[in-house]
Amino acid sequence: MSGVLGRTISQGSLLIRQFLTARNPAFQEVAGFKVKSRLKLRCRCCYFIRVNGRLHVECNENPRHKAREVFDVKKLW
């Protein structure tokens, strides 16, 4: 009985390990844009870009540096 019980427990722990491991290590979550009223370049790889009339900061090295201007309704009119 202990052999059957031991195999059941070991198979269960293998299933749990499969669920706890990282699915795809190449997948990296990317941060969204920070919305700021005053933009600045945070590192040497950051650069300004204008998208749809708004100023954005993009960074190839660190995606956390992405930022955009606050949406200004007055600029629409």
C-alpha cells in the first residue's frame, strides 16, 4: 500500500512543480506608459518622439522609462 501511496504523492508533486515553473522564460512583461506633465530623459538610451500630437519618451534599453504627456483637452480645439 505504501508503494502505491508513494507513487501517487510523487506524481502529484510532479504536477505541482509543472504548474509552478515559468511557462516561457523568453516572455517578459513590458511596463506601460507613465503619464507625466513634465517629461525628461532618464538614461542615455532615452529619446523623445511625437505621436498623435503628444510628446513621448521611448527607451530601447529600459522599457520602464516609457512616458507620455498628459492628455490636454485644450490642445484639441
